[in-house]
Amino acid sequence: LVTGGAGYVGAHICLALTRAGHSVTVYDDLSAGHALFVKWGPLEHGDVRDYSRLREVIGQYKPDAVVHCAASVEVGLSSANPGLFYDNNANGSLTLLRAMYEHGVRAFVLSSTCAVYGEPRTLPMNETHQQAPINAYGWSKLMAERMSRDMAAAHGGTFAHLRYFNA
């Protein structure tokens, strides 16, 4: 299952997964993505904050893993409207994690961001760099990372966080 699979990064992930032999289902609300980007499996319309819809889709398709790309991403807007970012990125991630673990899905990949690091303290930066976000976008993604770690620890799952510097 690829949330946000109708977006730029999500669509490319769907292509790569399909080329690697996996079946892909896209879950997207199409607020920023495009239905015509969904070419490698079915599109299920839904919001990541909609627990009932997520449970329905996960129950129907029974994915082995979830790749979570659905998010609000406009960094400037995150300062003007932080509540939107905490609701969509943090709350949406928690809702998704709850639904997937309820259905026995234990593998999770988060499309995160380099914004979790904040201002560079050292160059080059690496994965051990201090995490000190400077906006709601970075904080909301760092919260999603923390939640995925905690849920994996509590429920026996695995996770990966992809911190892109420029997509």
C-alpha cells in the first residue's frame, strides 16, 4: 500500500515497486496528487486521517507493507498554518499506523524529510546529525518518525525513514 501514491515521489515509488515484482495499491485523497499518475495498481480514494476508510482498504487488500508518502509538504505554509501540518502529517501518520498494525501489517516506510535536522551544525550532514526542526513541517515529520519507532517497538514491526534532501 502506498499512501500518497498519486504524488510525484509516491508515483515513482509505485513504479519501482512494480518493477521489483510487487503488487501496488495507491491510497490518496488527490488533494495534491493526480489520478493519471496511478498506473501500476488500483487507486483507493481516501484521507490518511480517516481511520474507518484505512481499515476498509487495508482489510480488503491485505498489504505486506505500507509506504507512507501522503503529507502536507509546503514548508512556508507550515509556519503560517502549523495545525494543518500536525493534523495531516502527525495525526494522519498515527491513524495509518494504528490501522496497519490492527490488520497485522508490520512493515512501514515513511517518506520523511531532511527538515527533521534543521540548520546544519556540521557538513557534510549524516544520519547521526542532531535533529532540531525549525518549522512545523520538520516537526510533524519527526513526530511521524518517533511514532513509527514506538509502534514498531510495541507491536514487533519494522520501519525505515527516507529523509530526502531534494526530491
